[in-house]
Amino acid sequence: MLKEIKVEINNLESFKKKLLNFGNKFDQFIFLDTCNYNKTSSEYNYFEYDFIGAIGVAKELKASDASNFENLSEFNQAHKDWIFGYLSYDLKNETENLASLNEDQLAFPELYFFIPKLTIVSKNQSISAFYNQNYISEKEIKLFLEKIKSQTISKEKNKNHQLKLKQRYTKKEYIETVEQLKSHIQIGDVYEINFCQEFYSETGINPLDTYLKLREISPTPFSCYYKNLNHYLISASPERFLKKKDNKIISQPIKGTKKRGSTELEDSILKKELYTDPKERAENVMIVDLVRNDLSKTALKGSVKVEELFGVYSFKQVHQLISTVVSEISNDIDIIEVIEKAFPMGSMTGAPKVKAMELIEYYEKSLRGIYSGAVGFITPNKDFDFNVVIRSILYNEIKKYVSFTVGGAITSLAIPEKEYEECMIKAKAMIEVLK
């Protein structure tokens, strides 16, 4: 049976750091933070929690060779509890007749979900601890909470080794590849395709310090620190993949990017340019149509709607065009089916989706893995919220291999040099953190 304990604290930000420090000592730990976007902007109106931390493993679901979505469905139905985890992009091979054959140095499992021993939830600045009596006693939970509160936060920051970042493509190669992708668009193979490139280094890093620095440089509403044994996700994602609240499904795809200005006036001009740019709007509306189609596979008839089209949202590094697509589902539908039918997300594939994924596999040089997959949680009452894994640093501690990937949507209006510049704008915060 799931139990709740109210947690009294004096300082929310201090408690977050202590929670991160304590959770990082476990083999499995996830920390999801809105970075106060839910309180500072009326635009971010679909957040219920300030932050969530999940510590330790009571039950787990690991990736298998096949039937991962089916296994997740059974795991979810068997447990009325908090469930956390991720879906890698390469689960596309289960939903479609596709393969993933590119180089994979990170070696993240394709899927991992777990029920934690302790879940810490902050809502409206009030903190609760949830635990299941079947897995852990109240005495042990209270001891956990005391240990979190007593954590000492060092003011000294561990510096990463000097990293030499390498790129899978030279600028010339990237531009030539974009030209080849445009030729596919011109002959009608696809209308839009998300093309990505990897930056990497074979150097060790301190994952938690890297996350704290990334969050400081680039706070985002889907900030995430995720540790699974020796694999780490350090994320500053601004994008929601799918959320379920009661019978409502919400998807908020991002397509359209503009750098931030150096003054308030320049910022205002750049936001207007983003909103009116034909190329950026074309990118966005194509993906909105794709998301509408994906949601319609599980929606009640006539319930798919576009709540917001071309919303301009501002982050510390960039302005983005974000649209909001919603639907209604029946009470008896399997919620994992809702996720599966929309996966992978349209913003990271293209249109038509299957052909775009085939071309992605052919033209990209490294396996995407957890990048452009999704990380999130399912609540005990079977609501859920999953992000899109972008603007994220991935780290394999055993191999001492650190990586991040950036990309953008290629359409018939794409200018290859500008696409490369957009990649570098998206990479800016992660380069700054790692260098």
C-alpha cells in the first residue's frame, strides 16, 4: 500500500541540492525539475509539480529483445505506484519495420523503468514523500529523509577534465548531407526530416556537477538528471512529448528556433522574426499535422484539437516555436498504447514519419539511443508526463564516453549553412558546460 509523509523544510533550493547529492549515491536515481517555469510564466500551464525525485529500486523493468511496449503495459497494470523511466528512440524498430545499425558508443539499454523505494514530490512548494509498505518500512523512509536533510553541500565545484570535443561531421560534410536530404524532399520522399549530428569526447566527467552547471547555464521546464548504474542522462530539455491528465492527452512539439538577443529590443525583434518566418512556420505546422495524426490513433472521435499554434516561448539560450495539440481518450484504453502510437515523437523524426526514420538511419552516423527518446513518469492514478530527450549530455562512465547530439528540421526552404548555425546555437550551452 502506498503511503505519504509530509516533509517540512526551510529552503526549497537547498533541499533540492541535498536531494540530488543523496540520490546520486544510489544505483538508480532520477530528478525532474521544472526550474520554476511553472511559476514564473503563465505560458507553462500544464505542470502540476515543481520537482520530483525518485530514489532506489523496489521493482524494475529492463529492456528485452522484443515486446518492450507490451512488457511495459503489463508492468504498469500490475503496479499502482509511481513508475519512472525512459524509452529510447530505437524502440521505433518495434513499432515499425525498421532497424538501427549505426555506431553505439553509449550503450544505453533501449528501455528501463522502475518503482522507487522513495519518491519525493514538490507541489505548490509543499513536499511529500511517497513509499510502498510492501517494499520499505516507515522507519527506513524516515531515516532516508533525515539523511537527505543532513547532507552537506560543498561550495567547491569539481572541475571536469579538459574535454576535446569531436564532431561526427565536418561543417562541409554536414552541409553536403543537408543538400542530399533536400533532394529527397524535392522528389517527394519526405516533406520534412529531422537530421542530427553527434559531438563526443572520450574523457571522464563528474555527472552531478555537470548537471548543476548545465541547469545554471540553461534552466528549462524539463530539466532532468537520471542515473542508471553507470549510464547518466544530464538534460536541459525544453520539450514535452506527451502528458496525460485524467482523460486529456497533451503534446507540445517544438519546431522553430531563433537565438536570444543581447538587448530587450533585439530580443523582441528576433521573437517577431521567428513568429513570422515562413520556413519556421512550415516546419512547425507539418509536425503539428503529424502529431494530430498520431493522437487520432487513440483519441475519441473528433477530440483532437490544436490549442495553440506557433506559440513563441523563450529560454535562456533560444526562442522556440511551440504548438499544443490535445485529445481525449476513453476510460478503458491502455495508456501505454497511447504512448506507443505516438512514439517516436514527430518533432524528432519528420513527415511522412516512417520514410523520415529510414533516411535518418541512412544519413546519420551514430545510433540515437536515448537521445530523441523520452524520459518521465507514470503516477499511481495512471496519469503520466514524458519529455523529449534533447539538449542533453549522455555519459557512459565505464567507457568514459561523453556525448551530446543536436539537430534540426530540414524542409524545402532550408538553407544548409543556416541549419548548421542553428545546430551550433542549440549546442552552445552543452559546449560551455563541457569545456
